[in-house]
Amino acid sequence: MKDIQEKFNILVIDDEKGVRDFLSLLFTGAGYICHTSEGGKNALEKAEKILPDIIFLDFFMAEMSGLELCKKLKNNPLTSSIPVIIMTSKDDYQIKMNCLKAGAIDFITKPLNPLEMTIKADNYINLRQYTALKIKNALLKETFSKIEEAKKEWEQTVDSIDDVIILTDRRDVILRTNKKLLDITNTPYKDLLGRKWQDVLMENGFANTIHDNGEIDFHHPTGKYFKYNIYSTNPTATGEAQHISVVILQDITELMLLTKELEKSLNIVEKKNEELEKAYSQLKSAQSQILQQEKMASIGQLAAGVAHEINNPTGFVMSNLNTLSKYIARIKEFISCQTETIEALTTTGLKGKSEYIERLNEKRKTTKYDYVMADIDSLINESIEGTERIKTIVQDLKSFSRVDETEYKPANINAGLESTLNIIWNELKYKAIVKKELSDIPKTKCNLGQLNQVFMNLLVNAAQAIENHGEINVKTWHEEDNIFISISDTGCGIEEDKIGRIFEPFYTTKEVGKGTGLGLSITYDIIRKHNGAIQVKSKPGEGTTFTIKIPVIP
């Protein structure tokens, strides 16, 4: 098996120079490259450097015995696979067993026989070549098996894709195709090979459309749509047979249907948005008038029963608007995902299509798109009906149509409290003693007119909570970056199960004609717009304390 043209390396390790010279001459004459070493550390370094095909090692050496050297060679990953033949002048059984355990593969007894030496060198090198070849064959067989397995997996993968994939030559003749083309044309595989793919499609009822941007779509009377893409290899010097192309007909049927549905939905949403904007505009107008109405009602000028007339319509309009706001956010979210999917599929073609479609379907589920679209009509119609009812009420209250200013500017909250107390003093003086504890507080950027409305609502409520005569305490103080205002009374208090609802719109515990149920709701909204907070503590029969926190804004 040994190739005469190939030079193999032999390393002779012996501390006798005469033996080294003899074997070097012998193996060189036999066509090998012979290296020699006198043993010890030098032998180990030389073995690592040249990595010989076989090592002849003397057993009895002065610096390091052949047994120890053999063990070191076998424990070294670089030299562990090199065959080692022990040369010994003693035909001792125990020596042989020790050497075999150390990794030696054979023995030669001195005096050395030249023929035996060359025959054993040839045999072990042939054996090593055979072993290496056997390993290579096994690896090659395993590689071919993996390639065949990968080929089958690839074919199965390509056949499972909904898109048509066609391998063609430069004349557009089909060389290979996946199963999808067989399915849509109902044609056996062998009958497709060797034919132009365009002819196959046209014969099966397909027609194409060339768009302004140069893109080409193929569509079938059954309603299937495919987007055309082609990827070509560059011709090589070996001839036209090397020039092949991959034609991909991407199934965009679902995308086309979704696009049409989306366009229809967008038209509906646009129309509903117009209706919503109109309703919202009417509602804003109504709310402005209701705010003024509440202010007048707080000083006893609002007619009894107005709260009950506007309670229901305003309640469900506000609820519907909140719901519609969430619906619009979901629709925008779905449309944004739809747009990203269309752009991504247009850009990447086949790559990642299933992932994009799956993400779009998942977004449709998470946003509850179908339910939202079905529910919008009902919400819009109810809101329009409610605002029409509110509009009628507001038109009957033209004398309360002034809208408050909305400008925010630095103001003194203590001054606002003093002004409010002066305005409603007639409401308070017959019901309570008003005690003021107004600390030195900094100015803050706010809408003082709106805060005065808050103070008026809380002070009037405090007076109305006192049955005969009591006490109202007004206190201000400054902590860190916040201003605090507390208004407390010695009135009837609020039951614990009702405290959680007092800031709800239209909720009131007063008799008809004595309250609209908007005062505390408006109070809460004004404070929230100032990035503040309001807390309430109450005990039935002892009184109530409202504490307001307003941030200091220079």
C-alpha cells in the first residue's frame, strides 16, 4: 500500500550512535526519511516537531528509559497516535508486558535484522495508512449520509412552502420545481420538466399584471394571487448550462384579501372618525357649558333637576368616548402592524413570510380587531344620540354659556382662597364659623380661576353638610416642592361605603335641586390637570376633611 513516490518519516531513538547511523542508512536506502535522536528530552521535542509516521525506540537508555519515554509519547496528544516499536537486547516477558501497557505496538530483539526492520516499517506504515483511509471513508460515508438527509429535509421543506419555487435554465425551461407547482397546475412532475414555466402557467388559466413600479403579479380565476420574483446566477466560462435562475411565485392571496379588507375598514374608520370628531366637538361645547352651569349651581342659581336631565346621556357618552379612544388605539396598532408587514413582505419577498403573517394574525387577535370594528357603529350612534340630548339641554341654558380662561401663570393660592371666601361668604356666614390658617407659601404656575372653582365647590359642600351651625377650617402649608390646602368641616360626614364614589360624575347624595353631582368630579379633574392630588377623610356625625396637593412650578 505504501506509495513509492510518497516519503514517510521514521524517528529512531537510541543512545548508541552506531545503531542510529546504521538504521538511518538502512531506512533512507529503503525510501524513508529517517530522523534520529539520542533520547531523553531531545527525543520528545523532535517527535513533537516532525510527527513521524513510526518510532523505533531503544528500551535501555541512560538519560530516560524507553519505557518512560514511551509513556510520555502516549500521554502527549500530539504524539499519542504514532506507532512505537521497542528495540531491546533482552527477550524478557515482563519488559514486553510493561511496554505493551505503556502503548508500544511491537518489539524487535537485538542484534537487529535489517530485513526484519524494513518489513516491520513497511507493514506498520501500511497499517497506519489503511487505518487512516478507513477513518476517512467512514467520515466520507457519514458526510454523504448527512448530505442526502439534508437534501431530503430541504426538499420536504421546499415542498411544504405555499409559494411556487422553480429552478430554470437561461431559456426559462423548468429544471426542478417544488410540489406547489404540481398542485396548482394538477400536472405530474415529469410532465413539467423541460417546459417553459410561463407556458405552464398560461395553459392553466393564469394571467399576469404588470404594476407601475415594475412588480408582476400572477392571478388565477380561482382567486389565487402570486407575486413574481426571479433570482439569477452569473454565467461562468464553462458555458450557458451554468446559467440558472430561481423563479419564486409568492402566494399573496391572504395578503391581497387583508389589504382589501383593510382598505374597506379604513374607509369605515375615516367615516366614524368624522362622526366621532363631530360628536366630540359637541360634547366639548356641552362640557364647557356644564362647567359654567355647575359654578352657578354652587351659589344657588341652577334650576333644580338639571343634573338628572343630563346625568344619563353624559354618562354613557363619556363611557363610549373612553371605549372609542381605546378602539382607535387598537385599530392604529393593527394598521401599523399591517403596514409594517406589507412593507416587509414587499422588501424581503419570501424570506420570513410565515413569521410576518403569523405576527399579523397574532396582532389581529390581541387587538380584538374584528370585535372592535363590529362594535364601533353602536358606540357612535349611542354617543351621537346622547350629545343631541345634551345639546338640547345646553341650548336651554344660554345664560350660562361663558367659557373660563385656560391660561396657566404664576399665582398666589392664598389670594385665590381669600377671593373665593369673599364671593361665597353669604353662603357660609349663616352656617359656620370660618377659621383660616394660611401659611406663607410660594407662588406656583396654575390656572387660579379653575382652582378657585375647586375651592368654591369644597367650601359650598362643607356649608351644605352642616345641618345647623358649625365650623369650617381652611389651612395651607408648604412641604418640599408641594403646596397643601385642606378644607374641613364639622358637618354630617360621609358614610364609608360612599367615599369611593364621591368623585364620580353625576354621583350625589343631595336632594334633587341641591346638586348636580358634577362638583367633586370637576374638582378632581381640575386638580389632576394641575398634576396634583386630592384625598378625603370623613367620619359620619363628626365631619369631613379634603386635602389638596399642588406641585410648585416656578
